[in-house]
Amino acid sequence: MDVVLVEIDDANIDAVLSVRLAPGQERFVTTVQQSLDEAVAWSRANPWYRAVYVGGEPVGFVMLSWDVEPQPPDIVGPWFLWKLIIDASHQRRGYGAQVVRRVADIVRGEGGTELLTSYVEGPGGPAGFYARLGFEPTGAVDPEGEIIVSLPLVDEVRPTS
């Protein structure tokens, strides 16, 4: 099944807040509630967030800094995948990859040429996940020590024969 990105409102907030991390993932990403709190605290990062639904059921959460003026080291951008959470019971089904591809398409449609994100290194971390999707290290590290990676969003121009 395909993922659908849905605005969070009064009708679905409780269901979205019930999305849970797998044990041990707390060191890599915050909960949905903590992420929403960060969105309020860092409003200057222009947070854009959506619930991730599959088959009418919330299975995750995604949040970006949306077309923001970069303000290193605090705000990375202009397009930064800030949070990606897939519920523990829905992981390993390809939903996370679908979300990243969907977000990349949206950002590309807005004129973005790269999607940035960051991750904490360590066993069980998301480094391999992002590498499989085409993200490459930028050589930069954020103030918390997270590795910043980039996914190019422009198609390479190939010569015609």
C-alpha cells in the first residue's frame, strides 16, 4: 500500500500521537509529541509536518524545515528532513522509503534542488537507510554531532546520441 501524507488536525491528533518508536530508537529521533513541541519552539525553522497514513491508519510522522533561509549551525536548509518516524509495528514495510520519496517529490515540485537530513551514528541507526535512498554525506556535522547528508533532487543531464 502507498503512504499518504495528511495534515494533522483536531480529528486525527490523538491517533497520530499514538505512533510509537521501536525500543532503542529514542536515541535517534524524538517522539511525535516532542517533535510537535520542537516545531513550536523552532517556528523560525518554518516547520512543515504531516501524519503518514497507510490504508486509512496513521503509521508515522514526518517534519521538514520548509524552504527556510539557512542559519547555521541552528537551522539547516532550505529543505531539511527534520523528523521521520514510522510506528514500531509498521517498520520494515518500506513506508519510510516511500515517505522520503514522496517528500523529495514535493520539495522538487517547489523548486528545491536538494533535500538535507541528519542522523546520529550508531548500531541500529538510520545511516544505511539514508544511503540506500541516495543521500550522501556533505562533510558537515551539526552542533549535536549528527552527520548531515544530502539527496540531490535534480536529474542529471545526459547527452543524447
